[in-house]
Amino acid sequence: MGVHKQSVSFTDAAFSHVQALVEAGEYPTVSAAVSGELARARAARARDQALLEAEVQRRLALPADDWQAVDSLTAETRDWLAGR
């Protein structure tokens, strides 16, 4: 694994968070904390994507008579789907 040096800026809250992780002994340096937390975020996104894909596949495998008609959705759900 190579190392790529890059200058970045953090909000005070973000920097305090990674400093706290270092002070708690979870990472040896701020750089390691940032890299480690990015890796954790990447893994979490991959898990979320895999769960979503599995759920879509599960629903696609349902028989047609198990599908809920869109006109039976609540007004609240229709508003949410419309982005209101």
C-alpha cells in the first residue's frame, strides 16, 4: 500500500474528533485516524450498498400478487417519494 501526501483542511469539530481518537489510543497519529476512519466509512457504504442490492433482489423475486399497488400508498409516502 502506497502513501499519498495531501494537504487537507478540517473543521474544528472534525479535527477534534480525530485528535480524540488518537488520544484514546485508537490510532497512533492523526493521519492514521483520518485514513482509518475513511476506510471504516468506505466499508460501511459497501455494506449499505450490498444490503440495498439484496433487498431489491428479494423484492424483485416476489410473486406479482405480493406487490403493493402504488395507489395504496399513504399521502405522506407519496409526498416523500415526490421529494416534498
